[in-house]
Amino acid sequence: MKTIRININGEWKKLKVNPQDRLIDTLRGQLGLTGTKEGCGEGECGACTINLNGKAVLACLILSVQTDESRILTIEGLQKGLELHPLQTAFLNESAVQCGFCTPGMIMAAHAFIRENPEPDMQMVKECLANNLCRCTGYEKPVKAVLAAACSMRETNHD
Ligand code: FES
Ligand code: FES
């Protein structure tokens, strides 16, 4: 076992992890953050996307020991109290969620993307979501939701 220190959704925590533990297992199993989903477990579906030091990464492909002294943001860290993040609100408003399995990964991919691209166009958003597989809604509504959220975040100076 190795002790790591991570900032998870704004709070620093010390954890004991095995060298072979994947980040998705630590998040879901040890920390109970089950909003992050495991689809393929092989880096193909995007369901496990989280933000690591502000970048969108796949939690099924990262070992927990690699995240020592890192800042991790998961879908649970977006909402502030009862207030949804603009991305969450936009996905609801645009009816961009059906079964919801892909939704946390899409939102976390979009969150990192908007930080780097605060004024994206539709093509940029399509490329951002291209690695997040959805079997239910197609991509039209999620793309609209990300564009609406980016607009709302610019107007309200929301991060
Ligand atoms: S579960 Fe990580 S990419 Fe599919
Ligand atoms: S909403 Fe079901 S997989 Fe995307």
C-alpha cells in the first residue's frame, strides 16, 4: 500500500492505495463517488472522464498512485449546494440525458474543454464530445447543451 494525497472536489484527503488500483476504482470504491461511470474499462467510451489538474482524463486508464498531490474534479464536485453547474442545467434544459450513463463523462469532458475554449463553435463542441460514446440521445442535444452552457458561463463569469 502507498499513501497518496489528493484534492478531491476541493478537499485534500490522504488515501492508502495499492500500486495497481485504477483511479476509477479509488473514486467509486474507496471514496463512494459513483457519479463517475465505468463503461468499457479500456479507454474507448469516455464514460469515466474526470478532470485531473484541470484536464479531461480517463479514470480507467490512470493508476491512483499517479495522482499523488493532484487536484481531481468529478461530477459530484460541480454542483455548489443546491445550485447546479451551468453544464448540468443546460443538459437538463436541452433534454440531453436519457439513461444518463454517459452524461457525467460528457459533462466533465465539456467542463475541461470550456476552460480552454470559452467561446466554442458547434464543430469544436462536436469534436470535444466525439470521444464520449452515447447509445441513447445521439449528439445533437448534448452539443446544444454544451454551447448553451458555455454561453451562460461567459455571461455569469462561472468556472
Ligand atoms: S470506462 Fe474509461 S473510457 Fe470507457
Ligand atoms: S444517455 Fe444513455 S448512453 Fe448517453
